[in-house]
Amino acid sequence: VYIVQVNIQVKPGSIDGFIEATKENAKSSLQEPGVVRFDIYQHEQDPACFEFIEIYRTQEDARMHRETIHFQRWSEIAEPMMVQPRTRTIYTNILP
């Protein structure tokens, strides 16, 4: 599997809109055959801080995800809400 951890800091006044757009993107992402999981986390003490854990079957599936209409729509909506560009860290699965 191919695992992507995404960290995003959202502008304080944009949290609700960001969550709404992100839920829509995640719901559509989970319909993609190459997506295993698409988890969204909000920091408990800093509600403007989010983390996504995206698990794909292959690296190619992750690339194809970024080409979908729903991801492009999310990017157009969510990127202006971010304090700075999101960061990504790539992992490979050890266990299970």
C-alpha cells in the first residue's frame, strides 16, 4: 500500500467551510477503486489544524486521485482557506 499523511493549517474563520468541503472530497474519494482509507483528523487543542491519512493500493492510485474532478474542486475551495500550503509525508506499510 501507499500511505500519504497530509498536514493542513486552516485560517481560523474558515474551519467550518474547510470541514464541509473536505467531507465531500473524502466521501467521493472513498468511491475510487484505488482508495483503501481516507481519514480526516482535527487537532483537539488547535481546531484549525487538520491531518489526513490517505491509504491507496498503489502510488499510481494516489496520482490518479489528484486528477479527479472532486479533488480538483476541493483544491479550488480549500487552498484559499489554508494558512500555508499543505505538507505531505509518504509512508509504506510495515504491519498489518
